[in-house]
Amino acid sequence: MSHAATAAERANPGALPQPLWNICLAFAVLGVVAFVGGIITDPQTAWLAYHANFIFYTMMACGGLALTAIYTIVSARWPGPYRRFAEALAAFVPVALLLGIISIFGGEYIFDWQKNGAMHGKEPWLNVTRFYAMDLGLLALMTVLGVAFLKASTRPTLRNLAENGTGFAKKMAEGWTAGWKGDEEERAASKARTAILAPLIGLTYGIGFAFFNFDQVMSMEQAWFSNLFGSFVCWGGILSAVAASALFGLSSRKVDGLGGEITESRMHDVGKMMFAFSIFWMYLFWSQYLVIYYGNLPEETFYLRDRLGDQFLIDKGYSAAAFAKSWQAWDFEWARLQTGYGWVSMAVWACNWIIPFWVLLGARPKKTPWIAGPVAAILLFGLWLERNVLVWPSVIKNDMLSWFGLIQVGIALGFFGLFMLVVLYYARVFPTVAVSAED
């Protein structure tokens, strides 16, 4: 990574981007209509679509907070505005808490154990009280840590906004700069506070949200378990935050105050993160898949078979000779990809690893906007599709297009619209993207 230091910063409020704001608002309204209509006509479809999008956007928001905490822990000086982009993603965490509370009402449509009871031996863990107390508690903790971190991080940039701003942004800036002690003291205090909060955020995300994913995703198939699964889903959240930050950077090159901040060097660094993090995403998947493949135990293989189809989990018996033979001559058949969610999983692999790896392999593509931008968008779509592949096959088997339909697309657009409204408002109004001072 480069080590170009960022100059002193100040908040620079800007107008909400039109017509993007209105489009996102329309998407949010459409999502509400689709969700309500789905609850009336097909509640299971509506709640599964809600849950898949809840997981995707919650993990991206928490991943954004974890990403900016990582920047703080390693004292990264290169990110510049990209740190602020990650913080903008984290502004959605309080909204995710509210969405998590709403999801309580759909539990019986999402989790088999809530409707039919937990398996023998899992009753102490899979019960409604423990489940929602722990998971909503983790979201509440991340909300408190996130708000505290954002306040500490942005406070030194807000004095000018508190004195000369207008409207809601001015009021919030005044509240967040109460007891101002001077520029130098505030910057030192900000560094000290964020240095304390960042490790707490990292531990909450890396450990706490691994358990969150065990509950919210893995328990949908209560007979299946993988110790690595929680970390795998968490890593997808960080990768999505990196890809979203890359897109925000490319789209902000002409934003007032950011001129010269979205440098080729910084684009190259973020491109390297997308490249490396997508490889690690595939590594985590492979680490889970390989031991399940060679173990070939029915209680483990069914989860991947439902998602990958029969091609990558071919019945080969349990003898050492049969196992060795299966590796010597791989019997490939395209038809096997038509079982389970095979083709959708292949699309996930292509979006999350194959395309980022081969396209971003060289230095030039990483810092070329018309190349890096589409790759970041493909990564985000692939990670959203992956969340659907984690959720839908647990309830609806052998229907690889179950995630696609009017209700599902409407709810997905609604989540996208709501997420963008929060991020845009934070980034452009308060406390806005902090930019290098020019005077």
C-alpha cells in the first residue's frame, strides 16, 4: 500500500445528488409495497427475500465499520477519502438493528426450528429467547460502537460546519462538537478514542458476528454445521465494503472538495484489496468444501449438494480405492450443474473470484476506472447473489430461480434504495465526506 498522508480535514456538505436520491427513494417505496404485497400473497417468499437482503446489507454495513477500524488499528495513512466511504457504509448499522427487530415477526417462515422445534441436543442454543437476545444484542452493541467511532472520527472535521453550516447538518455538528477544545487537541483526542474503539469493533465483528451468522444463516439448516462458516460470511461483508468503497471513490472524483483526492495511487491500492480479498474469499470457501468433499459424510455433504449440485459432490463410496479413483479421472457432466442451485453457484464463483482474479491480475486494470468500476459492481452483485444462495436452498430445494420473481426483486430494490438513502444522506449532508482543507 502507498503511504501518502492525508491533509487536515474539514466537513464539506454538499447537495443530495439528483436524480439518484429520488430514484433510491422510489426503490425504497417499491420495496415496502413489494414486501407488504408478499406478506399478503406469499409470506414465505417475502420473508426469505427480506432475510437474504437483510444479511447482505447488514454484513456490508458492519464490514464497512470493521474496515475503517482496521485502517485505524494499522495506522493506515493511504486511504484518504476511502476511509470516509467505509464510514458512510457503517451509518446503516442502526437501521440494520431496526430491520433485525422487524425480522422477529418472520422467524417461523425462515427458521425450521422455530416452526417445528429444535433438534434433540440443540434446544439450549436454538430457542427464541437466546436467539434474538444475542443477535439483536450484537447489532445493538455494534450500533453503539459504530456511533461512538463515527463521532470520534469525524468530530475534528466538523467545527466549520457547526459555525457556518445550515439546517440539520449544522445542528448535528453543533451537538457532536460540544465542548470544543481546539483543532490540535481535538485531533489528538480523536486519534486516542478511535484507537480504543477500533479493536473493540474488530473483536465484535470477527467473533460476535461469526456467532450472528451461525444463528441467522447456518441455523436455517439446523442439522448442518461448519466452524469456519461464520468467518466466511463475515469476510464477505468486508469484501463487499471494499467493493462499495471502490465504487464510491470512482463516482466521487468530480464531487466538490474531492478533486485530487481520488488519486491513481489510491485507486490502485483499493484495486489490490479487491483482488486479494476476493482470493481469500475463495480460499475460505475452498477450505470448507475440501474437507467436506473428502470426508463424504451425508450429514455434511447435503448442504453443499443443495447449492453446488451433484457435479462437485459425486457419490464415490467410502473405500480408499474408490476415493483415489475419483481424483484420477474426474467425471464431469454439465447436466449435474442443473441440480440444486448449481448454475447460480457457478455465477457466484465467477463474480466473486474468477472475474476479479483474472481482470485485476495486472497493475493497470486496478487503477483504470472503466475496468475497476465494473469489477467492483460485479463483486457486489456476486456477493448479493451468494447471500441468496446461502438462504434460499435451506428452505426451497432444487429450484435455482426461487430467489428471482416480482416480490423478490421488489424487496431487493427496496433494500438497495433504503441503504443508498442512508449512505448518501450521511455522505452528503452530515457529517458528509471529510475532505482535505484548502486553506
